[in-house]
Amino acid sequence: MSWAEVEKVRETTRIVLIPCGTIEAHGPHLPLNSDNIQADYMCRLMVKKLAADGVNAVTGPVMCFGNNPEKIRFPGTIHFNPGLVQTIMEEICLNLFRYGFDRFAFVMGHGGNAAIQELAAQEVGVKTDGKARAVSLNWLQVTKEVYPKLLKSKKREGHGGEGETSRVMVHHPKLVNHDAMLAYYLEETPAADEVPYSRSPAYGGGVGGPLRDFREITPYGHYGDPSLATTETGHALYDAICTWMNRVIKRDLVD
């Protein structure tokens, strides 16, 4: 958009959706930019879905760098200090606030940004004396519910696996390297279920703590079986994720 188009669109909406991703390894078959292009696509799809419900919104700039120290041993990964990430998120909103936008949604494209988005959303309200409102949208619990219904795999799928590969295939199929796909599953251990609610808060758990070197978890930078991915699965996942996020936006950001 040009500045003139921004000036015009602010007459029709106060809501800006901000895609929040990062640059990091997603296996040998997906681009480092996967989180950014997924978050951006989610926002664009949400704008269309909201318009169909009579709610105008606009997609803001992609916050393309994030907090991902656990993957820095994979070449090309770029990690920003979490405090810097939060500052940039806030500054995007505070700048747009000058032009009349005062409802913001941080749309997560990278799990490592989840806690940062929450803090940034809180501070946007504080720093505008409550005149602006922001929410942080973490859709990982949606995938936890729909993955068993939509994915072909019956094993544990995750970062760069069937689900994420399916989503990237929807809008950037040429960036998916099918020749480099390989299945790599994490070993399931009984210890993982000994203490309930012990996963990271980003995944709905109650335990935060030190990050593990992702290269020690998987030598390939992903886990799951990306060869099972399909564009049909990707569309279904996007629909479930964006439908949930739009319900939150209509509840929390539409007066």
C-alpha cells in the first residue's frame, strides 16, 4: 500500500492484524521464511473472512524476526533478543496509532514469540493510556484439536512436519522441496506424561524453562513426515485456525 491508500483505509477500519514470524530452520524441505509467509497468509485470509462478516480490517507489516535461540545451530536462522522483539512489536502499533488505528492483533507465526506478543499487547494499552487495544493470538491449541482429525499421520507431528508443510504448500508450493522430504519422528517417552500440564505455556501447559538445543532434538530441523502433506490439508488447517482467531477479534476488538 502507498501512504495514500493507508490514509484512505483508515477511514473504514481501526483494526490492524500484525503477522509475527521469524527466520529459522524448518527442515531441509521448507524455506527459512516459513513462519513469516504463514502468518502473512493467515492475516490476509482473516481480512477476507472478517469482511464477509461485515468487519473491516487491514493487514499490517510482517514482524519478520523473532525469538528462536534454540535453532541457531542451523545455518540461516536469525535470532533477535526477546526484549528487542517486544520493542519492535510495540513500536509498530504505536506508530500506526498516530494515524488513527487503535485496535491491534498480534497473529503468531512462531511459537517462540507467544509470550513476547502477550507482553507487547499489554504494553500497547499501557503506553496509550488505554486508548489502544491489542490482543495476542496463539492458535497452537487449535491445531492440537484438529490435527488428529485432519492429518494422515498417526504419530506425533510438529515443527516442519505434515501440518506445517501442508500450510506452506497452499500459497508457496514452489518453495517446498519434495526431493528433500524425510520422515523423522521424536521418540515418545512415558516420562513426558508423568506430570500433567507440563508443556510450555505456548502449547497450553504451565511450565516454562530452559530451551533445548533443537539440533539435539532433531538433526534435520523438523520432526514428522512432510511427505504426507497436501494442499487440501493446508486449506482445512488455515480455515480452522483463522475461524477461531476471527471469533476472538470480533469479540475483543470490535466495539
